[in-house]
Amino acid sequence: MDNIDIQLLDILQNDGRITVSELSKALSLSRPSVTERLTRLMEKGVISRISAIVPPPKVGRDLLLFIQVSQVKVPYAEFENMIVDHPDILECHRITGVVDYLLKVAVNDMEHLRRLSDELLKYGNINSSIVLKSPISNKKILPSMEDKNE
């Protein structure tokens, strides 16, 4: 990945709706060159998808929280299959330590949270933390510069 690829990633993460023509102007490259770079980055999995970011409160999900799930009572694959398509679970991470999974969840209200908690309790112990503020959210990511300085 060269500096132009990094610039391309930076621009796309700021505006995923930018056109190839606009990208070519911003990068001082031809449209075919930009298209080729985009295709290569997608084929390599560097760009997995381009999508809209929807703030949960804008669709009625006013409570954002993290739920720790520990002492899972079923095989991990079974738990993961249950949550993968769950509409309330935005992210799931299997982690190290005393907690098995960390879930990022968006629900409508406390009653919605209670129902989800009851559902998750069938699978293990849970501990919920409601998000009060997110100083960093949906931050763009670029290659680490540390590797280049060595």
C-alpha cells in the first residue's frame, strides 16, 4: 500500500459517496487508475464495504450500551449463531480475560433492554454498561506509521 492508497482510504472514510471523478481530481490520477486502485483494495479486503453510518437515536434506538457476557453456557459457535443476526446487537467481540464476549447494543428504552437482558441470560452471565457519551465514534483508520519508521 503506497501513499496514494492511504490518501484514497482517507478520502473515502470522510465521504463514502464521493465519485470516481472527484477522487481522480483529488488524487491527481486518471479515473481508470483510481478504479483500478479501488478494485485492488476491495479484492485485498482493505475496503470491505462502503456503507451509510446511521446514528442509533435517529432510528429510535436511544440507549447505546455494552454488555459483557461471561460463563457462556452453550458452545461458543451456538452463541455466535444466535447473535449474528440479532437486530439489537451492533457488534460482538470474543475477548480475553474473565469476560467471554463484549457486545455493543442499541435498544429503544429500558423495557427493550430488560427483554434483551432476559434473552441473553439464557446463555450466560451478563453485565451491562450504558454509554453516557462517545468522545470517539466511527473513527477512520489508516495504516500504522510505526511500521514505516523502523
